[in-house]
Amino acid sequence: MSHDAHNHDHDLGFAHDLPRMIGRRRLLTLMGGIGVLSITGGAAAALECVALPWETAGPYPADGTNRKDGQVVNALTQDGVIRQDLRRSFGDLTPVADGAELELELTLVDTDGCAPLAGYAIYLWHCDAVGQYSLYDMTDANYLRGVGVAGADGKVRFTTIFPGCYDGRWPHMHFEVFESVEAAISGEASVLTAQIAMPEEASAALYAADTRYGGGGDNLRRVTLSSDMVFSDNSAEALEQQAMTVSGDSVGGYVGSVTIAVDLTAERSMGTMPGGPPPGGFTGGRPPAPPKG
């Protein structure tokens, strides 16, 4: 197996990395060194740390909880999943996701005093520019998925693309937070499974300007946060907490940030679609759109 020289130091899977880690301090040193543009500012200073609600992982988590064509899909045990740049496929796969670049900073905090969750791991995944998910819609690609580990300040940084908008859902990203990478690889329950809402203004502008996002603008106009099957029942405070703050444009790329506040005393449960997905999966590979009205 070969690795791109640029990503060789960090694009290593759990099976490769864990035997080489010398305690948590070594792991934090390795992962905390991945740096991109810092985007902290006044908004972060005013953070109230509202606990994010548990939400569905959806039908495409690739975390070992579901199957594709009868086979368990688990990106978390694949070589290369611990990484900063999510645009490339990893391991033995080679496709690269096309779309507007997004430099993303996630800050993991405990709702109790907004304390940073140093050493916690986050698994992030989302669709591509046209609403397709790797390992499900494209079995030869595993891009737009990856794991990062929070440094002492609770921050995890990824380079990815701005996700598209498919029919029936508000543009979004999925994530699962684990107490450690060891917890993730061993199949332990996450301490939070939830989603990030993309901002409407930036999404609409991108979909209108960039032909790679074909159909995204029309799909966005047919859905609102109040009609979205996931975000519709969240409180205004929770929606504000889980909404990504974005700057930039379709030409120069985007910079985004979200603070993910985790209530570590909350009852843990696996995120599922309401009622669970049907045994054969969703017709057309997508959950049904919520009823209008």
C-alpha cells in the first residue's frame, strides 16, 4: 500500500497508529500538530455551550452499524482514516472529491463550564457536491470521511469541501464524538451523534455560482430548517449552536467553524432514522422527504 507523500505523516488508520502510540500524550502530540487557519473570534468568546441534541447518524455512517450489499461498512477500521484532508480517498482507494474547499475548525467542549474535551475523537462525514456519499453511492471511494483528535484546546481541524444539498434535506454534515480513538475502533457507543447545519446564505450563493453543485440550489429552495426531518424539532438555541459559521466565497474557498458542546451526563443512544431504515435500505438511496405543510 502506498500513500501520497504529502499525507503520509497523518493519513494513518487506527490499526496502523494505535500499536505505535505511547499513551495519550503521544497521540495528542501527533494529532495536535495538524494545523490550518485558526478561526476563533468574538463569536467563540460569547459561546454559551448549549448541549447539542442527539440526532440520526442517517443511512450512510460507515461506522460498522449497517451494511451495503450485505457487507458491513466500517471506515473507522480502514488504514488512513485519521487525517486532516478529507478530500482524498484513503487506503487503497484513489478518487478525490471535487467541490469548493472548506477549511473547518471544530471545537469539542463539555457543556459543564465549556471545558475543552482534549483527547476526544470526532468522526466527520458528509456528502459530495451533488449529494452522493462515499462507500454507498460510490463504492470505489471513501473520501469526505475522517477522524481527528482534539488537542488541549479541544480543537480539531479538517480540510474538506462544502457539501451539496440533495432533495429533502437541509445541507449538513454528520459526526460522532468518542472519548478516544480506542473507543471508536472498539465499537463503543459515541458520547454524541449529531449533525451540523450549513448556513443558508453561503449555501445558496455557492450553489448558484458553482456548476459542480448542479441542482443544489433547487433542492435548497424546497426545504427549510423548520421542515427538515432532523433539524425541525431542535430548539432555537441548539440550532444556533450547531450552525456552522462560514466566511469566504466559491472562488477563494471557505473557512468554517462550529463549537460542538457535549453533555457527558446525557443518556447515550445510537442515532437512527425515525423508525429506523427499512431492511432493504431507502428507495433511491435517500431517506424520504418530510411531508409538506
